[in-house]
Amino acid sequence: MSEKEVKNTWAERSRSLEEIFEARIARDEKIEPKDWMPEKYRQTHIRQISQHAHSEVVGMLPEGNWITRAPSLRRKAALLAKIQDEAGHGLYLYSACETLGISRDELYEQLHSGKAKYSSIFNYPTITWADMGAIGWLVDGAAIINQVPLCNTSFGPYARAMVRVCKEESFHQRQGYEIMLTLCRGSEEQKAMAQDALNRWWWPSLMMLGPTDAESVHTEQSMKWKLKRKSNDELRQQFIDQTVPQADILGITMPDPDLKWNEKTGHYDFGEIDWEEFWQVVKGHGPCNKERMTARINAWNNGEWVRDAAMAHAEKNANKKVAKAS
Amino acid sequence: MSVKKKNWPLWEIFVRSKNGLEHRHFGSLHAADAEMAMENARDVYTRRNEGVSIWVVESKNITASNPAENGEMFEPAQDKVYRHPTFYHLPDEVKHM
């Protein structure tokens, strides 16, 4: 061993586990489930990944409202495929979360008891078919902006799940935009329906990217751990900048009189977001919070006999095999 | 002559080549138990630093699909073109989608 190597070894030993961990993250190394990690890293990841998983699952409910009333077989097949993907994405994320040492039952319990949150946007009702277009275009559009940087996040299982999610989701936004485009090229009534959906979904979509940087309590730590690569405000600006021209092509307008292109900054300026509404919805007072939770809890409770029956069947088969072998 | 002992079972070996990547199937080997399978996997499959993590799974615990049934198994996905982004027609001027 050279003198320099000996020195390096001693330096390693004198550093705490936490310093070594932080240095690994700083070097862009990935953390895997069996690696040592600070308890706060584990807890923060459980919180964020499970919140993400819950959002996928609860997010199926507003769209489920329109499966039986989709205007054509083509639209129905697409909507079903999208919702099916969301169930799958919930599963990838729950599984990634479970590698951190929490069980699926605990995760569900946190959702059902209200301890865990899910994206506030799914607490708004879907009252017309155009809402299916607006959700795909805006809600999935905002979700993609949020999710693409996560493909690079420091926790290996989360990053790998996000790669798959982003790849599969690329059709979700396009199918939504196609619905909007069809409505906007249709009758006056159809176009008005598209405009109405945009009016109702625009602001909640902006809120979906999270509180402003000044208000966001988790941002700083999450940035350090590369659980977040861009701040909420940066993501929001990016979303607005790329979505406004898409509305122009549709020929409908954002419900924001203050929205205008700023030559100097190279971004759109926009009006003030009603954060009071956001916090009300987060705290459980949105238009559909109770309905969504009731639907999830009922699905869990009413499905109990199915889960039990499957286990009983498996046990019976296993016993049969043992009986045959002996 | 003693009675022939049971054959060592077969184990499937999965190696993560570096953090951030998934474990991939590298091959298999025979070993008396999981601990021996792990040591042998290290010596057989990671002699040149090919990995940072190893999983060993006894082969009999893997349920594999039957290639002879690939027709019924994978056919349902074949006619669902609407699961792909290219199925949706958007004008060329729409960006970032």
C-alpha cells in the first residue's frame, strides 16, 4: 500500500456512515435497498413513493366514471388501457416502496386512515366527457414533467420504476390531447365543452406541481438526496411554457387574464394561484375527497372475501400436492 | 459402499453489475444450500468484479411460462395498438408530447 492509499483508508474510517452516504449521493451513485441509509432517507422515500403509488390508484377513479359512457369503442378501449396502466403503475410503485421495509397492508392502512396523501387533483369531479381529454392533456402532462426527472433519482428501485412508468405513459397525454382536438374541431357545443374542461382543470393542474418553493417544506432535503431534481416552481414554469402553445393550437384559452409571454425572461408570466383552495383540498375539503376515500375503502373491504378465497384455494392445492406425494 | 447422498440442488444466480441497475440472470450452479450457492456464485460469476450484489434462488422455486404456450399467453397484447403513442394522431406543430 502506498502512503497515499494508507492515508485514504484512514480518512474513510474516520468518516461517519452518514458522511459516506451523502458523498455517494453527491457522486450520483445509486442507493439500493440493502445499502445503509439514514432513517430519514428511508422515511422520506416511503412517504414520497407511497404518495405517488396512492395517486396512481386513486387517479383511476375520476376516469373510471366515464368508461361506460365513452363516445366510441375506440375511445373506450383507449380509456380502459390508460386506467389499466395506472393500476400497473401503482403496483410498480408499491413494490418499490416495500423494498424499504414497509408492508403493502401498512401502506393501504396509511391511505385509508388519511395519514398518507395522494395528489390533490383527483379530488375534483369529472362531469363531462371533455374532462377525459383535459385530464390526459393537463394532468398527465404535469405528471410527466414531474416524473421524467425522477427516472434519475438516487433510490434505485424508484428510479427503475419511473423509467417504466414514463415509457408506458407516453400515450396517456396524446390520447387526452386527441380528445381535446376532436372536440375543438367539432360543433360549437363541443368546443365549448372543451373550453369548460380547460377552465376547470387548468388551475388544479398548476397546483398539482406542489406548493411554491418558499412554502415547500421538503424541497431542500429532497434536492440534496436527488429525490427531486427541479423545484416545484421550476417544474410549474416548464409546464406552463410548453402547454400554452398547445392550447393555442386547440384554439381555446387558459382561464388566466394575467397569462402573457414575457420576451425578457423567455417564459410566460401567469396570475396568482389560489393556494387557499389547494390547502383546503389537501386537508380533505375538496369536492370529492370523501367520495374517493369511500370508494377505496369499500374496494378494500368488499374485496376481502376474494383475497381470502384465493388464499384458501392455494392452501387447498398445496395440501393436495402434499397428500399425493406422501 | 455408502448409500448415495442426494444430489445438490440447482440454484439460479442473479447479479447486479452496479447500483442503479437491476439484478440480471447470470447463470446457475449446484450447491448444497443457499450459503454455499452464494459463495460459489461469487467465485464463478464475479471473479472479475462483475457485480456489487448477488441473489441466489433455488431453481425449483421459479415458476416459468411454457414457450409452447406462447400463443395463448402473449396473443392478447398483440391487437391492442391503442396502448402505443403512435396510435394517436396529432398535428406536427404540437410540441413536447
